[in-house]
Amino acid sequence: MDGGIIEYARQVKSQGLENKFIGKNFVFDERLGERISDDIISTCHQCGKPCDTHTNCKNDGCHLLFIQCEECAEKFAGCCSAECKDIIALPVEEQKQVRKGINKGRQVFKKGRKLKDQLTTHTTE
């Protein structure tokens, strides 16, 4: 379809057609999503509450893309975990030291524990 989901949504609205797309369309820019319908079909990765707001972890050593509700965003300061929240509370130079030598490779897109364990190990040494 020319114009993708966003153009489809525009045409549906302008022509008064039934919208077959539910939820939010993920986009690869600073918006991270554009609402197509009012339906929320995903949940916060931290608390499980219905939510469809994508965010990147605020920890520069992580930047995990995940779904986070407003309450968890406040509780975890925009981070994906308590460990990342602790790291962003450190002075910038100390954060750089924690990140030094960690090869995230493909881990950045996985919500696995391996990277978190590496980051935690570096902060406790």
C-alpha cells in the first residue's frame, strides 16, 4: 500500500471507512508510535498494565526499546530496570566507566538478564 499504515489511517478517516487496524503503529523516529485507533493491545513490560508507549531506556549503556506506562516511567526514571535507574544516578564519568569494555552486541534488543548482570557486576566491583 502506498503510504503505509499512516496513509491508510488518513484514507479511512477522510472516506469514513471502517478501520481494520487496531492499536498504535510503531514508527522509526522520535515519536516511536502513531495512534491509529484507541485500542491498546500491549502491556507495560514492568507492571503488566495495559499500555502502548514505547521508550528507550535512559541508561546510555542500555537503551533497550520497551513498553512502559507513565507510573513505571516515573518509578524507574525512564529506565527498564532498577539497575539501570541506579546507573543513571551516578556521575556521568562513573557511568562511562561502568559502560567501558561492555560489548552489548545483539543484546540491546533482548530483554535478557545477561547485560543487566554485566552492568550490575561492574557497579559492585
